[in-house]
Amino acid sequence: MIVIDVGNTNIVFGLYSNENLKKVLRVNTEKNKVKRQKKISKFLKTNTKIFKELDNKICILSSVAPSINMEI
């Protein structure tokens, strides 16, 4: 399961497998959009092994910053 919390200060990604939190990425919401996208892309690419282990192919998104939702 992938959980994403888009807040005013940070965007936080969590990867869960077997009900355990495996990886977390915290990215500053206010930083440069290109840098933010690069960090997120790198995180997703470097954790492909965990994605393959995921029991449930579910993504949960919580957001208070609608302008960033389409980016995610």
C-alpha cells in the first residue's frame, strides 16, 4: 500500500508491506517544483523491489494542497 499525505509544509510518502512501514519519503512542499519531482521520481524508482512485495496495490492520498494533487 502506498500512502501519500500532501500538506502545506511537506509531502510524505509511505510504503507499507505486510502491515509494516517499509520506507518513508518527506519532501518540502514549498521547494522548487522540479527538485520536488526529481526527489519523488528517484524515491519511486529506487524502491521497485518494495512495490513488487506490496500485498495490496492500493494508494491512499490525503491532501490540503489541491494545486499539487495533479502533480502527484
